[in-house]
Amino acid sequence: MGAGTAIVTGANSGMGLATTIELAKEGFHVVMACRNEQKAKEAREQAVTESGSDLIDVIPCDLGSINSIVEFVKEIERRYEQIDRLINNAGVVSLKKEYTTDGFEAMIGVNHLGHFLLSNLLLNVMKKSTEARIINVSSGAYKVGRIDLDDPHFNQRSFNVVKGYSQSKLANILFTLELAKRLEGTTVTTYSLHPGAVSTSLGVNRTSGFGKTIHKLLKPFFLTPKEGSATAIYLATEPQIEAYSGQFFYKEKPQQLTSKQISAENAKKLWDWSVEQVQLERD
């Protein structure tokens, strides 16, 4: 596998940092796309030390802000000739209803819409690669997800963390399916994945007594961030997997999707809704 340039979102901790380190070890020039620039710079030092590579850059990107994503892409286009891998890893879990800068419910806003916009805006620079890949970190939680396009931001219906998170993770998969269809005939392919249960993605406040207790009890059953990043690394580095574009992976293998919500029709509806939300120019 020849190295290239890879972007990892949410790269300053957990799976994102582990992914950065492993890709750097593989010879990729890695761009850490992170909301908190200071934390990212500290994480970069760790990544350089652990990977033995200093081809790691930090560029701020807040996936909860359309303006920030647009500025990030401008900077990418200014600094790099092409992008070969985009790992859409960043994710938020909101225990209470929160909104992004642009008024989206935080989980659908960051986990789906932010990555939807980022991926679309980067397509021009990715198509310059002879073989580029967009890798979307989803979750097995998609199985209980339901996307309500009449009220996706929970303005009318009751909110809870499971509804919000599973909706956003189902959106990742539907986005991947529709994107794969639209990328046919180009040099770009796309994949989604379930990383497994990783300790860093647990949506509890670990500073509270309750959060600490729950986390301590469950920790032995969780994967480490490095173990959780294995499938994303596989999808970034495994040669000749283009035939699997659009598919969902777990433990480095394609999986059958098991939700009645998953259909070409729903994927297209979500795409059209997402275009309107982020004000993307229609193709």
C-alpha cells in the first residue's frame, strides 16, 4: 500500500488519536481535524512520539459549524494537492438536548451533517487521487435507529440519548450507501463501520460518581481505542476493496445490514434533506 495524505476527524483522543498513530506508522501524512486546537497540538506530540513520524498536521475543524468546515476545506485545498483518505471518526453523545452553532440537534448535526458537508466539499481534492476512500465510523446502534425527517432535531418529539445517537448512526450508513452510488465511475469509494464497544465513546459523565462507577464496572468489556480503530485502519490500508464500496464493516468483514429503515429510497431522502440543511449546492 503506497502512502498518501489522510484526514482524521476527532483525532485528538480515543479512536481518532489511535487511528492517527496507526496511519502515520503506515506512512500516511495525517491531518488531525479537531475542534480544540490546543488539545490537538498536545495529542499531535503523542502521535509523533508513538508513530515515529512527524508528517502529522493539526488543522482546526468544528463539525458543529458550517463556517468552520468551509474554512477547513479551503485550508486543505491550499496546502495539499490531493487527499487519499478521509476518516470521519468524530462523534458526540449528548445526554441532554443540545444544538450546534447552526441550530441542528448536536448528534445528527455533528455525527452526520458535519461529516456529510465535509465529505462533499472534499470530493474535488479527493478525486485527484488515483484511489481515495471515505470511511464513516458508524455504530451497531443503527439497528434501533429511526430517522424522522419531519422532526430530526427533536423540536416536537421527546428527546433521549438513545433516539438521538441511533438516528445519527443510521444516518452514517444511509449516507454511505447513497454516496457510494454517486461516486460510481470515480476514483473515490466509501465504507461505513461499527468499531465495537470502545470505552472512550461511552456517553456518561466520568467525572460524576455515577459515571465513574458505571465506567469502572464496564471497562473490562470494552475495546481499547487501538482495538476499536482496527476496522477503520483495515479499510484505509487494505488493497483492492473497491468492490465493497457502500458496505458496512465490523471486525474487518462486510456485514449484512439488518434494519427495515435501510433502503435506497430512505438514503436518497436523507441525502436531499441533508443538502438543504447544510445549503450544499445541488448537483
